[in-house]
Amino acid sequence: QVQLVESGGGLVQAGGSLRLSCAASRTIFSINVMAWYRQAPGKQRELVAAITGPGNTDYADSVKGRFTISRGNAKNTVYLQMNSLKPEDTALYYCNAVVRAGATMTSWGQGTQVTVSS
């Protein structure tokens, strides 16, 4: 199991920026996929962005061009840079890690709240 701790959420006005951080308990290069998900009240959890071990990235259509997922030099941190935030980006953001080593292990952080005011 991988322990994940998110930080960086907060309240921001529309058009502003935030950077979320996710610290993993093991080097992220041993993790097959790290991703950010979000869940707004009354809605299902959805994938926001993902990054694989080789560094390939994928984004939800709603955030393409505004959000960037990246890995830190510390090798155990993943970031989500969020620019041009919109009220509809308001949600609880979760860090996710998937390790495939025989069995597949999926880990979740506790979530960090992002609120975008109009």
C-alpha cells in the first residue's frame, strides 16, 4: 500500500491558480500510475489528470490546456498546477496511485478541497 498526502487546496477567485501537491510514501517511479481525481457534491468522482511511470500524461477534456500534472525532483511528489480556474472546478481533489506488481494495488489520499468563487 502507498500512503498519499495531499496539500495545496483552498479558496480562489475564478481565473486564479492553485497548485496541489501529493506526497507518496515511496518513490513515484515505482508506481505505475499517479493521478488526480475530483468529486463535487452530488456528482461521481472523475479523473482529472494522470501520469505514468515513463511520464506520459492524460487529462480530462474539461481541464486540458488549464491544468498540468507533473512530478517533482524529490521523486516522491506529484503536482497538479491549476490555472484559469472556474467555479465548476470546485470539488474535493484526491490523489491516486496504482501499483501493478502481480496484484493491482490502488491507494487514495484523504482529499484536499478546492473552492473557486465566481
